[in-house]
Amino acid sequence: MILYHKVRYRTMRDISDKALVVQCFDGSTAILPRSKIQHHSFEDALLVPAWLCQDRGIQHAAQKIWM
């Protein structure tokens, strides 16, 4: 099981077939690999592994989701 955090984004755009750029509401921006993230279908949010959130320094919810 992997620990995920919910990341709500202001903008998201593709930069290649393997990566995308996400800008959060606090202004933080990160390039994320598509292979590591899950799209949360009900909101403009992504589920990003906790280690990747800390590594890229992007704004995320404190709620932890195990998948």
C-alpha cells in the first residue's frame, strides 16, 4: 500500500505523454510523472504519493489516503 495526499490544483497542463505541470493555490508549481499520480474524479484534485509531495514541495491536504 502507498500513502497518498490529495493535491488540489489551480491549473494543470500536459508537457509530455509522461509528465504534467501542476500549479497549486498557494503558487507552488511542480512537474509530476503521470505514472505516480492518481486523478481524483470528484474534484480538481490529484492523489500524489506522500514522498513525491515532500520532494517537490507542493501544497497538499493533511488527510492521508492509503491505496
